[in-house]
Amino acid sequence: MNKLKSVFIISIMLVSMFFVLNTVYGQAYPRIQWDFYDSDITSFRYHQPTLADIDKDGKMEVIHAEENDDIVFCLETDGALKWKTTFIADVYESTVKVADVDGDGWLDVVYGDEDGDYENSIVCISGQTGAFKWSSGNSGSDMDSIPSIGDINNDGIVEVLATNDDYILFCIDGRNGNELWRYDDRSVGNGMVAPVLVDVDGDGQLEIIVIGQDNYDEIVCIETNGSEKWHFTGSKDYGAIYVTPTVADFDGDGRPEIVFSNEYGIIYMVEHDGKEKWVNDDILSIYVGIYPAYQNVVSGDLDNDRDIEIVVPAYYGLMVFDHRGNLLWQKNDGLSGNDEVGLGYSYVTLCDINNDNKVEILYNNYNTGKIEARDYLGNLLWAWKPDDYDFECDSVSVADIDNDGILEMVVGNYYNSKVYCVEVGPVNRNYPVWTTHSFDNYNTGFYNKGTVRIVKSLPIDRFLNILEEARCKKHPGAEGCEAI
């Protein structure tokens, strides 16, 4: 009897702890912190806001774009308008990225322009004021891809990379917008898809991974000087690719692998040297036509088991795989109830939003018109929308923008033309936030929380040295630390 009573008490305590973690001052998450409306800013689809501290005040601002009135704008932490562009900024399928690209110590906003005042080009504007800085010049076709940003050759100069609708990859000098090189040997890229920057060969420089358009199931790896390193065509030879791949060291061998899906949901993992590691086409026997297109494949250790899982969003569904290519679970729009899922043309976000040391999956469910959060097993945690206004194809970013210990989710609503800042749960300081498309400015899609897998690839002597350095940093006067 006493044992049964103890079990009951422990169960009540666990339920209470869960409630506390998901509730503050009696209000359960998610809950609206603020919403923003401006009659000049009227349409939010196909984009994702970027969260960044652009004015160095210690808090994050919201930088976003809308499609109808061709405006890029910035909101203060409390939702007040900080600035909006005074020129036509046609960010139709691209998404804004934020980085100090010209080296002046202040963050800039970079995007691809379709038919605006600087049409068919990459555009850079001031993060502080929204003033125009530079344009890469008319490329001859819509610059609809999402930019990637990084110093790819370690020369101290930041490069910006994007593709246009003629399937050409451009490398742009971040200081002034000058074209450094272009790759057009093969047709690469697509609208709403980003190049991915990653050091595939361990030489300290970043290669560029882009989807190919000349063959089915094709990706291309390009060197920092614009020459082709390798290209890959999948063994199934089955469909086109319209997604941003994800890159990570999935198998712990010290080198990154690339994972992507074709339009039918066939998933590939490709080695760093362009060889096929595995392929999975299980979805074809479950739900034909799930259609991963104009989304981002992402990855992370969802269940805290030190292995990396892969999340594949699709127009008509959502799939999760383990690092060996096994399908763990899937949802699609042919199912009913909580399992009815389709992302339309929107992106997926990963974050621990309830402080349980597991990673949740957040996305815009096109079928229900709600923003949804699922746990690593696929269980629906919540589904949210404001009043009767559905969401359509705008994506969410998550961070504690006001430093109050609570994570905020920021997303735009197509039907009522508002931007919402919504509290979703307590901050877990051991887990990163997701502030931009595909997690970072390299667009790796890898939710990197510093798993042991990174350490596994180190030689054992280097691993022991790291432990010793950490000990001496904590106890500088300890024995044996004098020489370190």
C-alpha cells in the first residue's frame, strides 16, 4: 500500500513539473507576446524571419520581408517598427539573411531580388537603417534563391553565394557586391533553395553544395574558386531536387555527409567525396507524391541519444529518418486528426522549446492553417493559430529575443497581414536557438548542440588534451597545469 502511495505521489509530482515547465503565471504555451501590423506591409508567404541583435543593445530584432508590397522591414524587440525599406525590394522567393558582410562591424541584411529596383541581383542593405548599400548587378534572371554567407577561402573577406533562375551560381564580394566568379558548367540551384557551405575535404576552406538540374537526383560540389570538385547522381535516377540539403558528420568519421530528398521523397546520403552512402525510397510504398519541394532538409540529435536524426519536410507531409537511413515515422495529408500534415512551401525549425533536453519540430501546417510543434516521436504537442486566421507558408524562427528566459517564436500571417511574437517555452541554455533559414548562414540545416559525436572523430590523445585543458582552466593552480 505504501509503495502504491509513493508511486502515486511521484506521478503527481511529475505531472506538476511538466505543467510548470509549460506554464508561467497560469497561462499555458503558446501565448502571444505581441503582434505587429502596418498597412504598407500586407503579405507573408514563402519567407522566414531572421532574428539578430542588429543595434548591439543586447536584444534581438526581427528582420523579415513580405511579397506583395516588396518591403524588407525590421521590428524592435517589443514589436515596434524600427525601419522599412523605401525602395522596391522584391523578395518573392528568397529569404533575408543577416551578417556583417562588408567588415564594418555592423550587421547587414542580404537577400535575392526578383523584380524590384535592383532586379535579378543580390542586394545588401544596412541592418541599422535599411538603407541601400550595394547590388550585385542584373544577373539576367530572377535571383530567387536564399543566400549563403561565409569567408569561403579564409582570406578575411566574406562572400555571398546564391543562384538565379537560369541555374547559375554566383559568388559575390561582400564588401561591394562585385562578382568574383560564377559557375554555369552545369545547371544548379532553384528558387527558395539555398547553396550550402561546408568543408568537405578538411582543407580549411568551404566548398559549396548546390542541387543540380541537369539530371535526376543530382547535387554538385564546387570549390572556393568556382571549379567543380565533384557531382553526384543518385542510383534511383528518379526525380528532380527542390530542397536545401543538410550536412553533418552523421557517422562520426570526422567528415561531413550530405542528405537530401528528391521530389518524390526518396532520401539520399552522400559521402564527402561524392559517393552514395545510402538511399531510402520507403515512402513510395506508403504515400506516393509526398512532394518535398522548396523546403529545407534539417538534422539534429532529436532524442539526445548522441545520434543525429534527419527531418524531411514535404508539401504533403513530414518524415523523420535515423542516420542510417531508416524511416522512423511520417505524417502526411492523407491521414486524419493530429497526423494530417502538409507544409506547403514552408520550412521546418528545430529547437528544445520545453526544456526537456529533447528537440521539438516546429512548422507551418498548410492543411490545418496552424503552427504546430511535435516531439521527436512525432506526437503533436500543440497546434496554434490566432483566432480564425490561418497561416499559409510562412516559417518560424525561435529565440529568447528579449532575454527574459522564455523562448519566442516569430512568424508572419498571410491572411491578416500580421507578424506574431509568441512565447513557446522556457529557454534551455544547453541547446541553441534557431534564428534563420536552415539554422545558420552556411544553410547547413544542422541543429548543432555540441553532441559527443563531434568529439568521437578526434584522435584519443587530442581528446585527452581537451579534458586536461578544461581541468587546468577551471583549476589553474593545480598540479601539472603550469605548462598549459
